[in-house]
Amino acid sequence: MEEELVSIKIPKDLFDKIEGRIDGVEFKSVSEYVIFVLEEVVSDDEEEGEEEDVYSEEDEEKIRERLKGLGYL
């Protein structure tokens, strides 16, 4: 089943830049390229949010002290 799509508006000059950028590459349209870029940005933001919770404050303090002891901080 195909995903439902909605329309967004971007400035014509940006559209033209993207169109020039995708010429001769794997993207078949500006829309396909924009969807790819937005998915990457959203994915990166989600991953960054997950990474923030990797260490507790106590763990971070221990790491800082260890790095300080080694002369890195």
C-alpha cells in the first residue's frame, strides 16, 4: 500500500537548486529527494535524543573525572 502524501511549498529558487543537484543521480524527482533529506534529518534527531540518555549524570561525572585525571580536560 502506498503512503498518503501531502503537499508543501518551497521557494522556486530552492526547487531549482535541488533540481540541478539531483540531475544525473538516483533521485527521480525533487519530491523524492526532499522526502529522503527530511527522513534523514528526522532520523538523526531521533537518534540524538536516544544518545543523550546513554549515561547517567553520575556516569558522566565519573567520565569527566577520569578524562581530567588523564589530562584531557
